[in-house]
Amino acid sequence: EAGVAQSPRYKIIEKRQSVAFWCNPISGHATLYWYQQILGQGPKLLIQFQNNGVVDDSQLPKDRFSAERLKGVDSTLKIQPAKLEDSAVYLCASSFYGGELFFGEGSRLTVL
Amino acid sequence: DQQVKQNSPSLSVQEGRISILNCDYTNSMFDYFLWYKKYPAEGPTFLISISSIKDKNEDGRFTVFLNKSAKHLSLHIVPSQPGDSAVYFCAAPSYNTDKLIFGTGTRLQVFP
């Protein structure tokens, strides 16, 4: 069974530039999560989707971050404009209606 | 407000010995806890969980103990193996949701 796919694996940008990350969850998983993991910290939930609807985006910095899951399958997380403190690993995870989470390998962002 | 805390950022253990990783929580409404393991450049993977109706759950070399009165849980790995070297996160679903709140992680190094 294919796992959660994420791309790109690594991205380096300058502050004020924009970046987008893509995630394709495990087939059949209705729930999709984006987590941000800053070095030395645990993953923090940014946004949770159930199918194509947002369940929780309370910790998403909406002035610069946006995410969508238009057809209820893959998802895109965008940051525009990026700040230095956005340097982190962005983890996508999926689950079958809130069961066990399966994480992708993550997208490491460095903002210079 | 760090609701799930792992106060030891790192732990070094000799192969064959016991590894004990600790986790404290502040929210008495948490009723389910999970441990995730993370290798470098990979996403976290689920390791073991425990429900608050139990005080112990065992799976092979891994045992999780829960002390509800102390709001403390621990993960025991016996015997420790070099392949166990990773970062371990404890996590708990936020009350009445499946949003996982992660601790800051403990980096375990098992040396020969």
C-alpha cells in the first residue's frame, strides 16, 4: 500500500517569497492534516480536513498560510510571503476518519 | 501552553539495557495517549498507545505505563537496540477531537 506522498522534500527560499507544498494521502483516507514541526519542537497542527471541508484551522496563520483540498484527495499548503520563522518541516498526515495517523516524509523548508 | 511535555531532550543508553522515556501532561481530560517514533528525514510512525482505563500496555519490547494521578506516562524499551535510535514523541488527542497534541520529543541514542 502506498504511503502518504509529499513534495518537494526540500525547499530553500528567501524571506517574502512564496512556496507551495503538495500532499497525496493514502487512498481512501478521508482526513488529512498538515503539521508544522520546528526544530526542537513537536509537530503542531496547522489545519485538518475531512474530505474537502476544513475541520480545524485554528492554528493556521491565515495572513500568510493557506491550504486547500479541492477534490477531497490531495492537498496543497501555501505560504506567501514566507518569514524566517517559517523554517520548519511540514508534515502531511492522513487517517481513515480520525483513526491512526500515517505521516508522510515531510517537506523541509529553509527561509533565508 | 505546553499541554504535553517531554522534559528530557535526549537519552543515551547502551544496547541491551532498558530505555525509559518520560512524558507529562497537564490536561486531566486527556484519555488516550500515543507514542510516535521518528527517524531522520522520515515522518513520525505510530509505535504504541494506551487508554486511560489502563495503566499498562505492552507490545513486544515496548511497554507504556500510565499514572493518571501524576499525569505521567513512560515508554520502556527492553532490551534497547541500535535500531531504536530515533526521536520519540508522546502525543494526546485534544479533548473531544482527534487533533493530536505532541510533546517536544526525546532523542534516544542506543550505542553498542
